[in-house]
Amino acid sequence: MDIADVEVFGVFLQSLGHACVNLQLIAGEEAAGACSVDPGSWYPAARFRELFEHVVGCFPNPEPLRERIGTEMMKLWYEHGPGRSIIASAVDFLRYQTGSEGYHSLVRGPESNKGAFSLLELDEPRGRAIIRSTTPFDRAMERGVLLGGLKLTGEVGYVKIENTPDASTFHVEFH
């Protein structure tokens, strides 16, 4: 997907840098450069993609790492960002992340390029949801965002997310 006209909010880029530092994937000058952005400014999404691909490209089997980066990014958002003041439950997280206040608060650009992260179905009593992503970002990372986000408040102990055979459709189960 073309990300030429897409921008990410600095805090999104900064959380990627800090997640990579916390997971000990980058250090030293590389870490300082990845984390030294103004969290309140906008940056080209290509900068996010380049750092992400640089880090995971160093590993022969990066899929679990891609997911873990997303989980760590959500943990940072909750613990050091506005997360605690915004969400009180797993369902709050799902609604926020998949609504205009979530994804669209961190990414801007033409609709056709920035895509969306949308809640298609939610069955709270059964602990199930279906989410559709049309974003230009890595699907394994997004799976990690969902995994981490659903566990942030502590009331959910079990989360299962599948996005096969269609990588852009996440079937979520949480209890």
C-alpha cells in the first residue's frame, strides 16, 4: 500500500522506538535516534515502516517479533501515555482502537492510503469480535496491538486472535 502521503503522530513513532529498546532490539545511537522525536509532531509513515522493517529484518523468523513489538507498543501507550485515562476494560479498548479516536488519532493522510482499523462485530457476552484492517501497517504488529490492548486493564486473561486465511480480518476471542 502506498504510504507516500500518510503521516504518523510522533508518539506512535516514539512508541515503536521505545518498544524496540525495551525488547532489546536496538541500543546506543540507533535507540537514541529512534526515540528522539517530538511526540506531538507528525512524521512520514515511511519513517515508521523503515525502522520497523530494519529491526525485524535482522531476524530469520520475524513473525513473533512483529507481534511482540505491537504488544509492547500498547503497553507503553497504556502505562506512559493516555491509555489509563481513556480505557477501563477490554471492550473499551476495542471500541477506542477501532474507532475514529483510536487509529485515526495517530495516523493521517488520504483515506485511500491511511486505511482504517474497524470493528465489524462485537459480541460482548461471548467475548468475540471481528476487526478489519485496511491500514498500510504490518498485520502481525496489529495482531500484537490487539493482544496487548485487550490485556491492558487486567480483567481479561485469555486472548486468541486469528487472521488467517485473510490477514486483514482479525477474529478475536477474549475471556
